[in-house]
Amino acid sequence: MSNQTPLLEPVNVTEPEKACEAFRGSEEEIKRRLRKYLEYFNACQRVLDVGCGRGEFLELLQESHISAHGIDMDAEMVNACRKKGLDVSLAEARDFLRTDGEAFDGIFCSQVIEHMSPQEAQDFLTLCSKRLKTGGVLVLITLNPRNIRVMTNIFWLDLTHQRPYPLMLLEQMLARRGFEILVKGDDRDTATKGKLPQILRWVDKKLSKGIFFSGVDIFIVGKKYR
């Protein structure tokens, strides 16, 4: 028996779009999941997409003739978005929001806040409130800490994840920053599919309040009232 420690296969970070697809799904699948969030931005003149990634939601906004700007920290993702003709900047979320730029009437933020420490997340939400016009809408999507698959596997696949943010906590954080909560819940499009999981999901909801078969993602929509 060899006493040598086996070498780990290096992660290929030269093709971020393929890595993103492996973890999140294809662009078509993500656009299908995100399309339902368009309704919260129908009345918006200018939307900011924080952590826009490959630009799926920006494309949906563009198709709906809603003006939007995206920001992301990954230069490759930014370049990919620009090749699609999307308006995107290379920027860290809080740094961008601190600038004396235009006010937005909508902010969309998917799979970002779990990468922030508690202080960073609080600062981020405060800055979102400052850059939103009164009556503006903020949509947050993050991983669901009530889902046992998330907390025993999915959450830990990304080394940059800081901590999960439950809906109850997000609701309190938003309320303290002048947001009225319009709707919240788990994203059923990210739940396990099939007839058996559907039955198990019903049983799970009755017995354990949905910790096994709820959606992988949760969402919360806040409207700035002050």
C-alpha cells in the first residue's frame, strides 16, 4: 500500500461559464426559473442586477423592454454579458452602490448575499435602500437554509459562501431599512421534481414544515416605503 497522499484534481477555472452551468444549470433553465420575477419590475424605468453572472435576468429585462444595468465581480462573466450587448460593469456590489450614481427603481440580487458576512450583508442592504427610489422594489434570492440538501451539501460546494440567510432574518433586516415585505417564500421551481417527491413534499410540509423537500432557493420581495 502506498503512503503517498493522492493528488486532488485541480478545478478548471479557465471556463467560468461551464463551471457556472455545472453548478447552477444551463442559461435556458435559469431564465425559465427567473422569468416569474419579472412581474415585480414591470413598472420600473431602470433596474440594477447585482451579481448578474451570465446575464440571464438582464436578458429577460431586455426582452421586456425594461432598462437595466448589471454588475459582477467576475471579469469573464462581464465580458460574456457585453458580447451579448448587455449593459454591465465590473464592480463589487457595495463599492458600486456607494458611488454617487443614478437612482434605481428596482434592484435584483440572486445568489449573492450568502457570499457576504453579516456586517457586509447589513451594509449592502442599507446601500440598496439608499440607491432605490421611494416605492422601488428589491428582490433577493438565496439558498434555502431550511432545506436539508442545501445545508448538508449544496451550500458547502462554494468556498466563497459565508453563511446562510433565513427568510425570517432577511425580513427583519429589510424592515429595519424601510422596506415593506410584499411576498416571500421558497422557490418551488427549485424543488425536487416528480410525482413521488411531490407526495413526499406534502408529507414533509405536514410533519416537519418542509425541511426536506422545500425549494433549494428562497426569495423575498421588499418595497421601499421611506
